[in-house]
Amino acid sequence: MAKCSFYRAANATLKKVGGRAPKDVILEFIRSKCLPALLYGLEMCPLRKPDISSLDFVINHFFMKLFQTNNIDIVNYCRAQFELDLPSTVVEKCSKTFVTKYRSCENVICKFA
């Protein structure tokens, strides 16, 4: 479902701006509007390796479409240049933050109980 939401938002963005907008503008729209749809709530869900790979594929496939290439090295280079992390990296960081905050709240609640 999250992948469908991402693709729907990304396609709507590409349709709206078409080929007129520079790549950095398109990617900023993707970063601010489409990635949240893909990543919403994933920090609290345990994900299997195939699930994470599937999320990474969504981003890589989008870059392949945007830059009209099938070469993963070019995709990785472009992602690095535009500083767009793969979902696997983002989810891992968010999960660690979530667990840390959850444990600190749990300790506070236990003190008051």
C-alpha cells in the first residue's frame, strides 16, 4: 500500500511539472511529498530483508525513470549527488530514534507508577 501511495504521488508530481522542472526541484518534491507516504510508520514495524529491498527498489526505479538509465551505478551516483538516502537507511535511523525515545518514555512511566 505504501508503495502505491509513493508511485501515485510521484507520478502526479511528474505529470504536474513534466519535463519543465529541473531534476533538483523534482527530487525536492519527491523528498518532501512522496517519501513520507512511503516511509510512514515504518520505524515501529519490524521489517524483513525482502521488505526493505522492495522499498529500496521503489526509489532506485524512480531514479532510473527520472534519469532514463538502467545502470545502478549511475542511479547510486545521482542519489549521492542529490543526497537522497535509500529507505533502508532512513528506516534504520528512524527505528533507532524511535526505540530510544520509547525506552526513555518507558523509564519515565515506570518511575511514576
